[in-house]
Amino acid sequence: MTDLDLDVSWSAGRRRSRRGSAGPPIQVHRAAGNTVLLRQSITDNFEAPFLYLLFGEDRALLLDTGATADVTRFPLRATVDTLMEGWLNGHPKDDYELVVAHSHAHGDHIAGDGQFTGRRHTRVVGHAAEDVAAFFGLDSWPRGRARFDLGGRVLEVIPTPGHHPSAVSIYDGDTGMLLTGDTVYPGRLYVQDVPAFQDSLRTLCDFSTAHPVKAVLGAHIEMSTRPFKDFPLGSSWHPDEASLPMTVRDLQTIRDAAVRLAGRPGAHRFTNFIIWNGPCRREAAVQSVRLLLSTALGR
């Protein structure tokens, strides 16, 4: 199994009261020779999503395209092209393909799709559950899983609806990464469909028991290093962020929490995640006040 370097300091963004550089529009981290983590700048979009670029012998997979369509603010295509060129310099192959897929279809994960329109040897997977199922061959959606071969690197594609109907998680046996999108990450887990969310967490836990998962990597960081403490929704300043990787034990904790909280709407805080069960209007209002106070204090 390929070793992963996940020890990285992500840009904290910038206090609203201060000017100056807030880091690059896309922060690039090579976790392994064939694995790149990209993060959209938090000053461009508070969601600051993580994207994943995985290289195989025959094709590469880009998982998610970020929260901004504007290429001048968010030069995703140029960044990916540069990384692809670097890979092909060391691994020459004619007609090397790029597949652009998504953890799910919310806007902060698909906004950059248009940057890949017209790119040669590129396929962009549709956003609806039926599009995802058809592309990967998930004939029993949302049950079962599919294998997607990048060439010498086989990924497992696992339907995980609950946060969004078309959500998938992807397991990479080469590195032991389990990529969970917005289903599991150190932050606010927004649950749209409680039974589906519970089923998806059971599926991920069962899968992780049967496979060597080294790191659970989601699409955002919203928690600080202080237990139970998140950054206000909408904040573009994340000092002392929690680390991105989570563990199989975290998966199990979230699974168990989802069972206990099924009949209890509202926001429920845990050490390194928060489950938003339903619209959570009261908590959303609290978040708005927290953001206003944070802005007023220059935090």
C-alpha cells in the first residue's frame, strides 16, 4: 500500500478586518506520487472544499470541481492541466483520459465543471443519481458498489445518499483512502434523509471493517482543534483548524450518533463533528449571530 503524506498546514484564510495575501486560489498538496489533494481558497468561498486528483496508468479521476465557476478567481482547469502534464512527463501515454466525477451534486462541488467543457480526452459525469449509477455501473443503486479501474489502480465506488441523493464515497485500495465527500468530515454533517444517512454510515462502517482504511477524507473542515467548537457558518478565517483525516473509529461514532438522534431534530455537537438533523433553523440563526460577532471583532 502506498504511503500517504497528510501532514499539511492548510491556509487559514484572512481576517475580515485585514488586507494582504490570503494564500493561493488553490492550495495543492501531493499526498503521494499518484495522489493530489487540492483545496479552494477559503477567502474565495467560505466552503473551501477539498478536491482529489488520482492518477492511474490509463486515466485520472478528479473528484469534485469546487464552488466557483469563474476561471480567473478559481483556475481549476489550469491547475489540473499542469498536474496532468507533470504526471505524463514521467508516465507517457497517448490519449490519457481525465474523468471528472463528484462526491455529490451540491453547488460547492460542481461549480467548476464548465472549465472542462471541450477539453480533449475528458469525460464529465452527470450530477443526478441515475447519471452516476449509469456511468459507474451501479445497477442496484443505492445498494452495492462498483469498481472503477484507472489502470493499475482500482477504485471502489459506494453509494452513500443521505446528505444528497447522488452522493458517493470512493475507496482507493492503493492508498487506503476512503473519500466521503460531505457524508463524513470534521464539521457540520447536514442530513437530508435520515434513514438513507443511517444506511450509508452502516455501509461505510461494514466496508471499513472488511478493508484496510488508513484515512477517511471528506470535503471540508469546519471544526477547530478545540473539541466541540466549529467555525461560524460563512467564516473565511479558520485559525487552528482540525486536521482533515478522520478514522474508522470516527465513522463508527458518527454511525452510532445517527441512530440515537434519528428522532431528534436539531444540531447535535460531538468532539469533532456536528450532526444537523433537519433544517435546524434555530441553529442557523445562532450561526448567523456568531458570524456577525466574529466579523465585528475582526476574527
